[in-house]
Amino acid sequence: MADRSDLQPWVIQALRDLRGTGRIVDICKHIWEHHEDELCASGDLFYTWQYEMRWAGQQLRNNKALLSVHGSRSQHWELAESSTT
């Protein structure tokens, strides 16, 4: 069963598989395609995972794993260089 702590590594893996950058919708699609069963079995997280994924992205930006999007919700999320390896 997944919980919100799983989302940060899933976002990182999605971005790695997307060659370091991606739109939120592409990251969500990747997470769903690779973790559907875990999300379906996750209780309340099943209903909130996309919201929680955005918070995970913010935490990753705060920890310098993702580059800042400068307040724009439409920009791509991008891995910082240290997160690409």
C-alpha cells in the first residue's frame, strides 16, 4: 500500500524516464502507469494522490532536487543536475 512518502521517489523516477523534464500531466500518467495497483490499494491517497504529488514536487524543489518553476503552474518540472544520476 502506497502512502504520500512514496510520491517523491515516484516523481523523481518519472522525470528520469522523461529525460529530466516533463509536464505535470506526463508525470501523473507515468506514475499511474507504473503504480496503479499501489494507488488503488492506498485508501484515501487514491483520491488525493495528484494533489499530494504536487506537494511532493514542491518539497523536491525546496530540497533542490527539482529546479524552480518561478511561480508558473504551466511550466515543465525539471530535475536539478544532481538528481539526474
